[in-house]
Amino acid sequence: MFWGIVGLSPRRFSPSDPPMPLARSFRELRVYRLALDEADVVFRRTMAFPADERFALSDQIRRSSSAVSALIAEAWPRRCYRRAFKNGMLLAVAESRETQAWLDHAQRRGYITDAEYKEFDDRWEHVCAMLYRMIGTASSFSPGAGRSGSTPHSSSPPGRPGTPGRHGTPGPLGPPEP
């Protein structure tokens, strides 16, 4: 199998895997670990590309594949803001798709075989599917998921004296006087 050639054998995740408990860190997310593994595989494989591609195709595919896990990490703290979280995950999907587009170029130029291309494409498609599932279930990743009134912020504008701030904390002047 292709992965043995590169020296990495990333673990495949399947729907039959037991569900993970709510992750406390982006590093606990299966999709983060998979994207990180796949970026390593891409990096190692592009080392065999021709030297004249070092600052062109190799660089582009390395950047886009590495950006996926970075965007997941960047979106993770924003999960209490559903739209921001979804947007971050969509950016990760876009980078995954860009990686697939660069793989198209690598195959057309003969830098990877058809079998390697199919394996790469299938793996990045799997990353995208996992990201789309996270987008579809974004509310379940919120730190307040499952609690009544799970929005972490008040309806009051942030910074108004005596009112809760953006994250339910006292405003800049503290709580209102009795």
C-alpha cells in the first residue's frame, strides 16, 4: 500500500468507531489528528518531487495541507459562536479542496502515480466529510451544549457599565451597585 512507501501509516477512522466524548481541546478531535497525519504524508511525498517544483507545486501543496489542521485549531476557541465556528471549519474544507486541486496537478505532471493519487484524494475527501459533519452539528461542539439557555453571552451590549460583558462577565466598571 502507498502509505508504507512514505513511511507513515495513519490510522483510519470509520463510522463504527465508538463516539468520542466532547473534546476539551482541538488536539482531541479525530479530524484534527487525521489532517495532521495527512499533511505529514503530503510533506514526505513532495520531497520526491523535482527540485524545480520546490517553490511552486511542492510549496503550495504543503501549505494547503498544513493549513487544514491549523484552521481547525483556530476555529476551536470560537465554537461558542456557531457562525464563527462554522466559518472556520469551512475555511478548513476550502484548504482541503485546494490540496486536492494541487494533487490533480501532481498527477497530471506525473509526480504521483494514479494509485497514489486515488489514495490521497480518498483521504482528503474523508477529511472534508468529517469537517462537513462538524459543520452540520456545530451546536454540539459549544461548551454550553446540552444546558438550557446555552448561549455564553448576554444580550446586553459589551462594556456598558453595570451590565454583563460579552462573555457573561461583569462589564469594565464591575457589577451594578445595590
